[in-house]
Amino acid sequence: QQQVKQSPQSLIVQKGGIPIINCAYENTAFDYFPWYQQFPGKGPALLIAIRPDVSEKKEGRFTISFNKSAKQFSLHIMDSQPGDSATYFCAAKSGNQFYFGTGTSLTVIP
Amino acid sequence: NAGVTQTPKFQVLKTGQSMTLQCAQDMNHEYMSWYRQDPGMGLRLIHYSVGAGITDQGEVPNGYNVSRSTTEDFPLRLLSAAPSQTSVYFCASSYSRGLDTQYFGPGTRLTVL
């Protein structure tokens, strides 16, 4: 049973576009929501994270939007570049455990 | 700092064999964890540790053992490998229980025949 549901599975955008990746959860005990970026053959790397008392967080071209009442959060990548082509994972933490979404493979076409 | 290191990078086992995946970090992090990554499944937590001598089960602990005798090392043991354990394994660490940046190692690709 997937605790964090992520969509879409894959995404193709043109350079400069704004890909949006969505995640949803049910467990109200989750208290920290990070996003990770993973390139082929590498381990995931933390991109940006948010806590449930904040509705939006922006770091550079990456923005998390968080809707606590809907139990949803999303990643927006502004002015996407070919170098952003990677797999993105959302995650949620409860206690000492992290639960990951199934990942979104993003391709940015030059 | 080497960060989080994992050995080996690749491993092929036969069903029933045992092995230990090694993980070490040189950042004096309290929290260490093991994940497996399977296609279409994302990363799933196997075991984690909040400090030397303290370990606990994650989402998918069956078939795996861990111990944490030092702050630096967190080995993962497969006692009797099964084809269902074919996966990519990642070790991760963070300063305090994942409340800040969790650093992942480069992964170990394990195939069980």
C-alpha cells in the first residue's frame, strides 16, 4: 500500500516549460515533505523540502506548493532546462521513517 | 569528506547465499538508513538507526538484518538471498533523524539468481 501517491509517472516538456509533479497522502502524522532528484546511476539528492505549516516554499527555480486540507503537495520547476532531466521523488516523514512516492521521470527537450 | 560510501557497487548472488552490504559515513551523522529501489516502487525503507546501538525496522525489513556498533558504519546483511531481493540498495545518513538533509550513497546493484 503506497502511503504517498505520485503522478504523473513520466513527463516530457519543452525547454522553458513548467513541469508540475503532484503527490498525495492520507497519513496526517506526516510532518516533513522533501523532494529528491535522482540522475541515472546516482543516489537521490535532496532538492527542496517543506513543513505542513507552510503553504509554499521557493528555492531558485524549484517551488513546492502544499495544501494541508487536501493532503496534497506539488513540485513546480520554473524555466526548465535539459539538465533538469532526471527522476523526481516526493517523500513524507512520520516519526523516524520516510515514505517515498513512486517517482516521475522528467525529460526536458532542448 | 567522502560523504556516504557503499561497497560493493555491483554484486551477483545465488539463491541462499549470504552477504553484507557495507555503508559508511564520515559526517558524524546520528541517523542512518537503508532503502531498496525497485522499478515503479520508489524507495522503500528497510531498516534505520538513530544512533550507535539503536536500530529499528522500516517498511520492508523481512530478510534483512542490521547492526550499528559505531556512528560511522551501518552494514546491511542478507542471511539467505532470494530472487525477490534483486534491487538497488541505497544507504543514507543525516545529522538528526532526517529532519535536515538526508545524504544518499551511490548505491549497490544486487542481482540474486
